[in-house]
Amino acid sequence: MKQNRTISSRDIIYLSFTITLLGLILLVYATNTFTPEITQIKYIDESFQGKYVFICGTVKNIKTIGQNTIITLESENVQINSIFFDTKQNIKLNNNICIKGRLEIYKNTIEILGDKITE
């Protein structure tokens, strides 16, 4: 004769916790590996505000103010600034790099709040 087994509230709590933990791990992994497609600098405008972009170009200027670094990228004679809230030591003028970050408008100027640099 088969015996009916019921799920206790303790089992439900463990199952819920495990599923939540796995979901969070997957979310962190997806966030760190997500790279938007490359957007050419010349096509960036105010409509990109708040969106993540991935841009590539040549470093034309580097300015460090305290712990913040402002990198000016140029591609096809169009420039855009990217701000990093930590000091970037290994970036050199005229290097070709790509930057991933969120586009924002600050004092009527389009800029990227940078998350990651790839060379």
C-alpha cells in the first residue's frame, strides 16, 4: 500500500530559498557577461539616455580628478566622454579601446557612465 507524503512548510521554505538563490546567481552571471552590441559614436544621441551602450574608439584625452577618470573617445571625427568613478591607470592616449556603460546627459552633454573597459 502506498503512503501519501505531504510537503511540510519547512520543505517549501528550503525549496523557495534554493530557487531564489539560484535565480540570483544566474542574474549576477547574466549581468556580468551581458554586452550590448557595439554602437557607433556618431549615432549616439539623447534617445539613448539611460540605456547601456558599448562603444569603441581611440583615446583622445584622459583626465583624472580625484578618484574619477574622464576618458574622451573618438571615432570618425566624433568624440564622447566616458566617466569612471575610479582611477584608470593603464589607459594611454591613442590606444583603441571599447567602453561599456550607461549613457546619461549631464549639463546638456551626452556622456557614458563607464562600467568596463576592454582593449
